[in-house]
Amino acid sequence: MNHARKPALRTPLKAALLAVLALEALAAFTPTLAEETTIGKSYRLKDKAARKAQSRALGPAELSDADKQRFLSLVNDARAQGRQCGAGFYAAVPPVSWNSSLENAAQRHSNDMAIRDFFSHTGSDGSTPADRVSNAGYRWRAVAENIAAGYTTPDSAVQTWLNSPGHCANIMGPDYRHLGVAKALNLSGRYRIYWTQLFAAPR
């Protein structure tokens, strides 16, 4: 699992967050990201804690249709050309399409990270990316998850994933056919914005 960090962002959030940022201008934060790939057998999920987490209110978090289309365009533009991801070269691969089950699984994990203010592929209930995808009703043969925190736009999150070998490899994975992305906010949390990106290949 790869982790990457970069200097604190100075770009302000949108209008709904400006007042909060003004009060916290001296509290710098460092965006971060992580990736995980799973190929193999799925596991059943005990999701009582996750259901409780999702019942709690978050700040505005739903991706607009424009943001969803932007994520899809950025990812498919990257997949359309050969790319060096660290030491490995990945040839151009077919585009992926948006999948609502993967979006739901991604939203669940972003909500969990935001509510509990943590950053990990392991959910607060011990779930893995594969667990969450299975629980969302997607029957898979391969799953990859990229997470990021602190980035304010689809462009900044995707570009940073592409600059990181492990995340880039997930984006360029030739087996994947579907994509789902979600974000959640915790304005008092360490990173404020928590992103989850899921790729999967159906059985």
C-alpha cells in the first residue's frame, strides 16, 4: 500500500466553506492519499456500525452530475493512452463506465472516514474495500480502491493519484470496467474532505 503527502493546500473551498476556513486559516493541513487492490474471494460484511455511521449528518457531500462526469472523463482520458506508473508501463486500456453500486460503496467509506475523522482502507467496522463492494451488491472478480483526503476538486485528486505509482496502476488496471467515486465532509476534521474511488471488474 502506497501513501503520499504534499504540502498544505492554500486553495479555499467553495462558498459554503469560506467562513470556516477563515476561522481556521492558521490550522494548516496536509492532503494525503492511499491505494489498495484486491483480487480474490469476497467476504460478507457485518455493517451495523456502518449503518449507524451513515445515519449521522455530514456537511454537503454529494457529487454533482458535473463532478461525476469530470471524474469519468479524467480517468478515461488517462486510460486512453500508455502511461508510466512508477517502474511499470501500462498500455492504453478501454474506458470504464460509472456504476451506482460502486458509488454507494465509495460513499459509505467516505462517510465513515469523515464522521470518525480517520484515513484508512479499513473501515471503522473492520471492512475492506472488497467487503464494501460486495455489500453494495456488486459481484466482482477484481477490486481496486484509491482514497484521498484534503483535495478540493476532482482534478486535484485524480492528478495526484496519477502521480503516485500505486494509484496510477489502479487507474490503468486493464481488467476494470466500472468506476464509482464519492466524497464526504467533516469541517472540523483533520482533512475536511474525504474521497473514495473504486474500480471493479464484474464476474
